[in-house]
Amino acid sequence: MNTLNVNDIKEQLESLKAQSIVVLQVSKKTIICDYMVLATVNSHRQMKFIANSLLRDFGGKRQYTDNSADEDWVLIDLGDIMVHIMTPEARIDIDLESLWSTSE
């Protein structure tokens, strides 16, 4: 069991000025993690800074980076918690809230 607390992740995202932070409990829908944390950022620079801060402070690894020159979406794998950091456009296009918030 990962001792990492999802509230610690949320607090760090808030302190780094991420916006529209949503925590989804997905443990009954998938075995890959217990929580998904979604956050929107204003710039690619902010996205990289937040991703590096999470990796430095909580460990884990960068699982996915959008392959475009300017990243629009970064996924940080913290074990039982997956953190998705996205630009507003990517968040609308990918729409993870709809995908993972559906009733069981």
C-alpha cells in the first residue's frame, strides 16, 4: 500500500497555482491506481515546473508526455495515484472527467 496521501498531492498542486483540481477515486473501476488527480495549468512552463516538483517531492516517474514540441499533457505515476497535468485545451479534448466519473 502506498503511504502517499492524495490530499498532499492536491495541496502541492494548489500551492503551485494549478487550477481546476479534481480528485477522482477510481479504485472500483481500474486496478492501475486508486486515485486520479486532474489539474489544469496556464502554460507549458508551469506544467514542466509542476511535474518536476511532484517528481522531486513524491518520487514516482513520468509515464507520459505529449510528443509535441510544447507538451499539452503530462502523466505522473505515483503508484496508487496518477496525476494528469494538462493545458485547458487538452483537458477539454481528452475529457478524463467524463471517462472516469461514469457510474458503475
